Amino acid sequence: MKRPPYSLLLGSFLCLTLAPSKARSYGEGTGAGPSLEERAVHLFSDRLRVDPDATDSSFSDFPAVRPLVYNPDLAEAARFHAEDMAVNDCFQHQSCDGTEFAARLQRFYEGIAFGENIALGSPDAETVVFDGWLYSPPHRDNMLLPDWRELGIGFAVNDIGQPLWVQNFGDRVEVDEPITTSATHWPLRGSLNQALDFYLAIYDPQGAPQGAELHLHDQVLEMNLDRGSDGMETWTVQSELVDEGCPEYFFVVTRETGETVSYPSSGSLTVPIDDAECEPWTETRKATAETATGCPASGQESRVSGRGCASSPDDAAGPGENLDRGDDYASCAVVPGSQGGNWTLVLAGWVLMQRRRRGQGR
């Protein structure tokens, strides 16, 4: 089956069940995930939500909204759907065997409401969020919906090498708030002596933190505010990779009250260097001591634009920076009907032409 290089779909619907949250550690991984790609989509989604205007001034009407808490059940549902589409050669909100979107999500997640964005062919996590879903109105609305509290990401690659991406959103009344919601490094695979950007998303109802630190290479790097304010924020720092293999890192946030919170709450995240094969999370955590500034050195620029120490709040932004040509995006939406259980498929009658804008960031 011949497929377009980039395709997008969106779905959301209402579920009338409630479930209490369960206390858990946060940010760790398992053999199933989250993968590096899934962690990056979560962070970039949070980065968009805390300050949509920083990405593109045309989104100034969208208010800042809270970062989203990782939910392993939503992640399992998203990963199941991504792998199903990759293995069984379909691209739709229903499972490839015809199981409806609502029925599939309810097998994994109990909540008030949930929604979904899917994409086919976007080459990486930054592109699918900031070039794809963001510039399709229904997908953008889904990512910036204030009602969402939780998020799960799925990633898979089909037999012809096309990436498949799934965002599953949820809205439960009771959610454990971890303060630090997501983190990643960018790009996802580094090289020795290469400078990478490290990002951390924070949601603290008590207000903006006193500061945040990256612990890497036996150093403590002071991070800088990237986007957002008032405890709905992303922080960033840039650092060179000086260790081969799988360098480990973690973050520490000092809240307004003086309490410290780490991400992940135990163990470390890893950066694969060159051809190294690394688990995204490891149980080990190395002690760090030396403190250093986190701004890029003179002449070095952050790889992802924003409002951190190396970028201008007036930076322009737009779709297509990572693309070599115009790309077509088609979308549809699944929304609740007027009666319970009556689901209506609404096809959006447009194709969004994405043309490359050179010299602009996201």
C-alpha cells in the first residue's frame, strides 16, 4: 500500500468512568518504555503547552496550560496502537482489526475523557509536534486543551521504515502531581564532544521553583528558564558529551518552599553515544559535585528555539524547518455524539500544505 510521507489523524471522546490515582515513583522506565522517542514527544508537548506563543506568535490567543503527567496506562494504549498500525499496515483511529477507538482505550485507561493524535512518517519527535500536529487545527486544539491532565506516547516503525506516533490524552479528577512532568535530551543520539540540549518540564501549583539543575558527567549544571512562568515551565541547559557509551544524567528542582524533587525520582536517564545501545533509563545514579553554568558557550546556539538563555523571545517560528519540500497533512476527528455511546466520525475537509520556512525555529 502506497502511503503519503506525512499523514495526521485526531480523535477525542468522552468516557464517563472514574478511577482513583495510585501513588508511584515517577520518571523511571521499564523494558516496555517509555522509549527515547516517547520521552521526547512528551517533553515537546509540555514545552508547547506552557507557552504556545513562544513557538509561533500567531498562537498568541492560546493561553499557557499545565504540563501533562505521564500515565503508564495511556502509554501502554498508545504503544499498542502504534505497534498495531506498524505490524498490520493500517493508519486509523480504530485498531487494525476494526475495534473502535473508544473500546480500545477503555481496555487500558479509566478516566473521565480521553483523546488521541496519530501521525505517520514524521522523522522525529520535534518534527511531529512542532511541524505536524501543531499546524493542523484539530491536532493543535487537542495538544493545547486545558482539560487534559495526563499523557501517554506510543512510537513504532513499520516494515518500510516509516515512524508511527501516537499521543493519548486523559482527564482524571485525581492525579498524583509529580512536580517534574517530563524530560529529554536533544538530539536523542549524541557523539563524543557534541553539545546537546537538555530539557525539563515542571508543574508546581505552589509557583515557580527557585532553580533546577542537571547532574551529568560528575558536574551539576545550573539550568535556565526556557518557557512558561508561575510553575508551568520548561527549563534547559546545554552540555558537551565527554563520556563514551551511555552517559547518565538526572535533574533536581528546588521548589519555592526549598524542597527538592528529582527527575527521575530514582536512577538516571541515558544518552546513547554514536552506535552505543542504551536503555533509556537505568537504576544507577552517580554522585555529582562540581557546579557549572548552563548557558551555551559563545558562538554555540541551542538546537531548539525558545526563551532560554541562548534564544530570543522574538524568534520567528513555523512549520517545515526539518523538511526538504512541501508536505500534505490530512486530518479527521472522532468526537462524542449527543447521546452516550453514539460516536460520530467527522472528516475534516482540508489538506494543510506545509511549506518549508528557512531560517525559522520551533
